[in-house]
Amino acid sequence: MTGVELVARLREAVDATGEPDWSLVRPDVEIHDHELLDSAVHIGREGWKRWTSDWRQSFEDYSIDRLHEIEVDEDRVLTVHRLRARGRLSGVQLERTDAQLWTFTGGRLARLDYYPDYRAGAQPWD
């Protein structure tokens, strides 16, 4: 299965159940959210759940429109999406283009990097 196919299967599961297909995720998966400079690295299933819970707590509502998928190499896929959100406490509307770099090892997700305010031409894998 290609990286793009793995990303699609993971997203389908998240869309359907709120969680990824854990058989496609390494138990020691790392989530690096580059939104805040001092953000903790979230590790494993509990780290994933904490990371997504933090998102839900921060935003009253949000939507993600998928724009592009770029197969960087056989182990990495860059996805670009339009994020629209409203802050839960502030009520501030947010609209920006973000990216995620999905890194696979042995056909399973090993690392997910989230890059806010992605700009075309930027290469977060460098």
C-alpha cells in the first residue's frame, strides 16, 4: 500500500469513528504539532487522543477542506488543507492553509507533523 493510500485509510477511519485505524499506526507514533514552539510531543494512542481533545477544546467548531496530497517519497506524504475554525473562548474566526507530514515505517504511521499556516513552496521535510 502506498503512503497516499495509507493516509486515505487513516482519514476514512477518523472521519467515520473519530479515531484512526490503529492497526495502521505504530504504538509509539509521535505527533509533533508545530503550532506552538513549546508544544509537547504526543506519543502513542493516548498522545493522539490528548492532541485531538486539545483541538476540540480550543475550537467551538472547525472544518478541514483537503486540498492536496504530495507523495514526498515512499515513506512520507504531505497533505495540505484549508482550516476554518472559531475559537471556543475568543470567538475569533480563523481561516488558513495548514499542512501535515505523515511519515510511515513498515506500512504504519510512525510520525505526524502538523504545520500551521503552510505556504506553497515551503518544504517542511527539509
